[in-house]
Amino acid sequence: MKKILKWAGISFLVLILILAALPFLFKGKIVKMIKEQANENLNAKINFGDFDLTLLSSFPDFKLSVDSVSVVNIAPFQGDTLFSVNNLSVTVNLMSVISGNQYKINSIYLQKPRIFAKVLKDGTANWSISKPTVSNTSQTNSSPSKFNMKLNKLQIEDGTIIYDDASLGFKMVIDGFNHKLSGDFTKDNFLLKTNSTIAQLTTIYGGIAYLNKVKAAADADIDVNMPDFKFTFKNDDIRLNDLELGCDGYFAMPKTDMDMDLVFSAKQSEFKNFLSLIPAIYSKDFASIKTSGKLALSGYVKGIYNDKKMPAFGAKINIDNAMFQYPSLPKAVTNIGVDVVIDNKTGIPDNTVIDVNKFHIEMAGNPVDMTMHVQTPVSDPDINGKISGKLDLSTVKEVIPLDKKDNLSGIITANVSLKGKMSAIQKQHYDQFSASGSFGVINMNYQTSSLPYIIQLNKMTLDFSPKYVALSAFDSKIGRSDIQADGKIENFMEYIFKKQVLKGEFNVRSSLLDLNQFMTPADSSVANNSKKADTTSLSVIAVPENVDFTMTATIEKMIYQNLTMSKLSGALVVNNQQIKMNNLKMSTLGGDMNVNGTYNTKNIKKPIVDFDLTITDFDISQTFQAFNTVQKLAPIGKYCTGKFSTSMNFTSTLQANMHPDLNSLTGGGKLSTKQVVVEGFEPINKLADALKDAKLKHLQMNNLNISFKFTNGRVYIDPFDYKVGDISGKIAGSNGFDQTIDYGMDIQMPRSELGGQANALVNNLVTQAANKGAKVNVGDKINLTVKFGGTVTKPTIKLDTKNAMNDAVDNLKQEAQQALDKAKAEAEAKAKAAADSLKNLALKQAQASADQAKKAAQDAVDKAKQQAEQQAKDAADKAKKDAEKKIKNMLGGH
């Protein structure tokens, strides 16, 4: 017996060890399988946190627990989180994991899941993340799935589901979603049991909230036919606040089409249950309210739904002779009568008919009536409707509980009639469409403890005509602010029924517009703190895409945060999801500003601003205090006094709080100032200390002209000239939005101003030269180069005296050259005198020699002449004698 117990104990221990070890053996296999399946099949980024795999607590199943699971979309939904969950727990059949053939999932638990389903206008859905299947013609049979869903239990705890469909103009938000589901999905036919609760359900269609934060619950036992993928409902229970509805019929999706035949109806017939859907009524002591009257509510959906077809649908609501009254209030809302029918028997949207046969209500004796008939709403809306009534707002507190400090008064009147087809307006056949009447508000005052100001609407009048709605009068005062306006709205019928662009032109005037009053108390405290200005918790304001408004504004004084603007005028054009500012002028910060530019929200996640600014004579200190962006761009502004003017342009994306994303900021311009004083700026203080010149700690620069640009998180300054007293030079460099600095400064200053190391080195050169007998004059001006680095508050400085030394060496060279030139000149003078003396002597000697040579030559000439004359005479005498002798011979011969 002891041996049996011993071996039994050992076996049990071994079994426990095996159960404890198996998760570690198979954990990697399961994790690998999940990652492989996700990466192979999904076009999305899958992230998850810690894994926990156990077998002991869930035997004979593995229990896999994963924290922080998320599925993040890629383009065109870049950055959207399609799905996330704090914890996902799954139980998987042990033997299916060991065999590796079919993974059988028995239960799923999701803690705080969040699903964000989004559809773009073109119908693209963000949940279409499955990778396309690559067909293989050589394989006719696809491999079987490794998943076999034998789901005994699905539980969702505190989930959030958001469905936003831009193609339909529909949005649904589900908060606090709890759900339990069970059923054997391995069978062809089984019973699916579900239980769901929703803390807040909101549905919005066409900008109207039909359900607003309604509590909802549903209990349903659904017959499931898996081969036909058909779900049959049997009088299942749906609750919306206090309204309980029953649902019968089926929903099937045998292939790609959705086939449905569903009917619903109210299970109660009391008006009070329907009244619970009105938020303002339901939240005010609803349990004690007195009501009477009957309710009938029903509807249906029947037919096929696919990309080209819709099912037939309809709904009816009838309220007869109803009333409600709060016990603590003297008057009631009485004679409530509603008869509304919406019907579409074919599923073709244009065949929808809406009939508001009756809508009547009397609030403390103030009647309101409305009738409306609409047909062919898609192709050519045909409308016949009328609304009329008069409401004394001071009687509201007699029928609906208000807070003690709340007060409401004024008169609202309405008498508007519409009749005709939309095509008549589109063709400008205004005689074929009747639109007449007016809507007005007179002497309305509203005061509530939730607002720090009183709202007064002295007068508002809207006059209706087929062509437009004229805002003939608007005069209001909100707190300290007053607003007057007039204008007109065009295309209003096309906007309502055809979703076309709503056009308008308005003139807006105000003597004071204090925007700080419209901030929350927390924001106001920030706005009043100049050190933290420009940091209020704003959010991106989306500009509608189907609005085209032109507003001309004239505002005498406007206050925003710690800015006071006066004489504001210009035009604002709102269209195509952007606001254009045209020649918007204002006076502020001691000067004037002109703004042209756009605020663009086509990408609501990254709005873009693109502005051209012309600023004249802004006060530097006030500007720095007013804008934290300026504090990043020009940190030196904190230490400057004076005025500046600039013309600049910039573009930037905006963050969620409407502040510029500085890393995306690009632009540039030119800045000028007639006079600026810089004092207390640490980099300049360090320079003054290095040069031993305290006067530099108080810099006054005049007539500066600076060109700049900003990109990649830095501001770049082109070289510009400056002059401070007898000091002059150039400055250039950059500073980062992270407050780092990188600047160079060339300085030309009197040597008398120079102190410190640089002057000592120059003096040393002079002394060395003097000791060698050289008289050196360094000169009155010294050239220095300064390099600034580090940050604005912790700068580094490098003083480069190379230029000053070069100046000293140049001066020594100049002195030597001057001495050489003097000696050379003296030598040349002596040489010239000697040469002149020799020249004179040579000239005298040459002259004497010339005279002698001249006399000798003359004597020679005279002698030669005499000899020639004598020879000629002798020749003539001889010739004469010879001739005479011949004559004698001739004569003597005869």
C-alpha cells in the first residue's frame, strides 16, 4: 500500500511538473504561430506586450494571455489604431497544439478593447487589412485553416467601438461596452446566447445626433445556421434608456450579399418611455416626472444589401395627446402630438418618402407646429413644409428644471414655409419654388453658472426667399464683447438636401471682442500669465469642406491671451476646408501688422498654416512675451529693447494644440531696426568679460538690416554689419529651436578698448621689437574674431586673436619697410649727386675735346682746300701751257 501511495505521489508530482513545463515547451511555438499568421495575412503593424502561457489553471487547455495588443493601420490610414486591447486571453485545446494540425480555440476574453472603424468618402475601409491571396493554378485545393473555432465563451469588458463612415455621413460611438457570448461553433446549427450592455450610445447622421449618450442593453438567443450563415432572432429584447424594443426576423449572408428580414416595435405603449431618449429631459429627475399619453413605434428592414442594392425599410412613430410635468414646477408641456412615417418599399434611396404629418407641442402655453412632406430626396427633392410658433423663453424655467443661477428670457418667433422642387432652384426658376417667412429672436438673455458671462442676443432676423436667406439683423453682446452682422446665405436648400456647398457673405463689426472670456477658467489663467502665453489647451478646429463663406470684418479692439489688437480689418474666405486671410490689418504690440495667408485642414491630423506677414514697428520685448514661437526662434529677444519691422513668410504644420510643429517650420524674410539695446544676454556678457570691456554688456546698435531663414529646426542669419560706438564688424550664424547657438562675430575696435589676453600679446610683440631697437606703432584699430557656441543660457565663447597678431606683425613689417625705403632713398640721393658731378665733369672735358677737334678739323679743311685750290691752279696752268704748246706746234708746223 505504501508503495502504491509512493508511486502515486511520484506520478502526481511528475504530472504537475509536466503541466508546469508544457507551457514553456510550447510557448515559443504558439507565439511564433501568431506572429507568422499576422505578418503573412495582414497589411498592418501588429504590436503586443508580455505573453503569459499556463496550463495548470486551465487544464486541459492552454491559456494564452497577451498584454497591450494593438493593430495600427498603414496608408491611407497611417497612424490610426484599428484595434487595441489591454489584455487578450485565449484558451486553446492542448491536443490541437501538440498535433499542430487544427488549433481549437475554446474561449476569448478581451479587457478594455478599442475598435476604431473608419470609412473614407470613396468607400475605402480601414479594416480591409488582409493581404490579397496569391492564386496558384497548379493547386486546385487550398490548404485547410489551422483554426477551428469551438467557441464556448466570448467576453468583452469595458470596450469602446467607434464607427465613422464618411461615405454615408454616419457616425456611431459606443462607450462602456460589455458583452458575453457563448455557443458551439463546431456545429452546423446551434443556439448563440448573447448579453450586451452599453453605458453610452451615440449615433449621428447628417450632423444630427439621433441618439445622444443613451444607455443600451440587449439580450438575445439567436438560432445560428452556419452552412447558410443565417441568424434568426425571436422576439429578442433591446433597451434604449427606458424604451424597450422587440426584434424578430433573420439576417443571412450565404455568399457576399446580406439578406435580411427584420421587424422591431416598442414593447411598451407609454409616452414616458420614449421621453427617456431626450437627454435634457432624461437627466433631470426623470423618475419623478408626471406623464400621460400613448406611444406606437415600429419599423422594418427587408431585402438584399450589397454594393448596388439596399433593402426596403420603414419606420412609424405616433404620439397622441401626451404631456409631461416636473412635480416641482408650476407648468407643463402639453398637447404633444407626433405622427411621422418614413417608408421605402423598394430599397431604392430615391423612393424614400418622409411624412411629418403632425408635430405639435405647447410649452407653458407657447405653441410650436411643424409639418413636412419630402419625396424623391435623391434625384430632385420635392418639399412641402411649414414651421410656425412663438416661444417665450422666460417660461422655459416653468416647465424644465434649471440651475438656481440659470436665467433665460427673450422671444423666439418662426413662420417659415417651403414648397417646390429643388430643380427649380438649381435652374434659377425661383417663381416655381415658394420660400417665405422669417425666423427671429428678440431680447434674448441667457445666464448660467457654467459660463462666466451673460449672453445677450438683442436681435436676430432671418428672412427666407427661394434664392437665399437674408441675415437682415444680428446684434449681440457676449460678456464684454459685442458683435453686429448682416449678410446672406445662398444655396441653403441644396446644402440641406443635396449636400452641396453652402455659400454666404457677411459683414461683421465689433467695438470689442474679448476672446479670453470664451476660454475655460484653466485656459484663462494661462492666458493672463504673460510668461506662459501662447500655451493654452486649444484643439484643432476643422474647417467644413462644403462651406464657402466670405466675411468682411471690422473690429475696433480684440483681446486674445495677453495681446490687444486694435483697428482690425480685412476679409476672411472660408472654403475648401481652409480659411484664407486677405489683407488682414491690425495694430498691436506698439506697431502695425498686415497678414495674408491660409489655415488648411484638409489633413485634420496635420493642419498647415502658410502666412506672409508685414510688421512695422513692433515692440521687441512685448512681441517676445506674447509668442512662445518667437521665444524659440529668437531667444535674444528676451534681452532686447527697441522696435523692429519685418517682412517674412513661413509655413508649418500644426500640432493637436494648434501650436506650430517647429521641426516643420520653414520660411524667412528681412528684419530691420533703427535702434536696439541688448542687455543681460549671457553670450555678450561673456564677450565683455573676455575683452575686459564692461561697456559691451549694454549694446546699442543702430540701423540694422538682417536677412534670415529658418529650416530643419534652426534659424540662419546672413552676415550683417553692425556698429556700436567705435566698434564695428559683422555677425552671422544660427541658433536652434533647442536654444543652441552657433554664431561668429568679427570685431574691429580701438586698441584703447581692448583688454585681456589679446592686448597682452600685442603689447608683448611691441616690447620685443623695441628691445631690438625697432620703434613699432601697432595702430589704433584691432581686428578680432569671436565664436559663440553652447546654449543661450550656458554659452561658450572662443576669442580668436590671430587677426590682432597679424595686424601687429603687419605693422612691424610696415615700420621695417619704411626704414628700408628711407635708407634706399638716401642712398639713391647720394648716388645721384655723385653721378651728376661726374656728368658735369665729363661734359666739361667733352666740350674741351670737342673745341680742339673742331679747330683741328677746320685747319685740316682749310689746308685741304688750299691744297685742292693749288692743285687745281697747277692743273689749270699745266693745261694752259700744254694747250699753248700744241697751238705753237700746230702753227710752227705750218
